[in-house]
Amino acid sequence: MPLPREVLIARLRNELAICQRCLRHPIVADIDALDTFPVGVEMSLLQIPGYELVQGRLRKRYHHRFSMTITEDYPFHKPQVTWLTPIFHPNIMMPEDGGFLCNKLLDDWSFNSTLLMFIKGIEYLLLNPNPASPFGTETCTLAAEYFNRVQKVALPLASAPLPKVVRPA
């Protein structure tokens, strides 16, 4: 049973306002047109590093876009997400392959989940790919192989110096 329409619209307005206030990323949503479902929301993630494959070479990309479709069954049903920009990632399909996301937040969606939590989860996914669970597309499989290889040989980002014992003279 969906939320009453007025409650759903108020919740969506509130959540989108929180996202616009708390995130540094631009959100394109017509908040005044929330009475027509499904609602489309376009999101740009800025300054979040990710990779793309360009002519056989990896290149870092710091601007990513995806769209969310929110139905009248929100928040009981999760938003549908479609990735819109090129990406080299084991858990995010290229747009031409469907643009689907493999994200635990989508699997664990509940009434208490919010758009802000979801977007933060996508940021985390971009920064922390899971090569053990790739999609079956060619690009995702190549990305999984790459991240498996890189993660095995990567040096620690920082290491703490060993403590020295200082004895009084």
C-alpha cells in the first residue's frame, strides 16, 4: 500500500531539499512538478574519481551522471537508477549496456532508506569497486580483472612508523 499522495510528495520534497543542501553535487529535479509520477531526477557527481576506458587506455574521470526514476510506491520500492556517462567499473554497467548499478543499498532498500543515503552509497561504490561481484558485461568483466590485479599489487596508502622506546638517561 503506497503512502498517501500528499505525504509522498512532502517526503520527496524534503529529501530532495536535504540532498541539495548536504551534497556538493548538482541535482536536476523539478520540485514543483512532484505531483506527476514517475518523477525523474538527474544527478551529477563531481570531484569523485572513477575510470573510463578510452581507445584501450584508462583515464580518470571526475564528472559522472546518473538518473533516478521514483515511482508512486516510493519509499516502499527503491528508485530505478540508470548510469548515463562512460564508466570502467565492475559494478556499474556502461550506458549502452543498460547503465545498471550493482549496489547493496539497492538490495537493502527499506522504508527508512533515503535518497541522501543512496547517493552517498553510490559515491562509496565509485571509490570502492567490488571486483569479486561484477556484472557479466565485457566492460564490467575487464574492470573486475583490472581491479583484482591492481588491488593485489597496490602498496598501502600510508603506514605508521614503528614506535620508538625512549628511556630516560
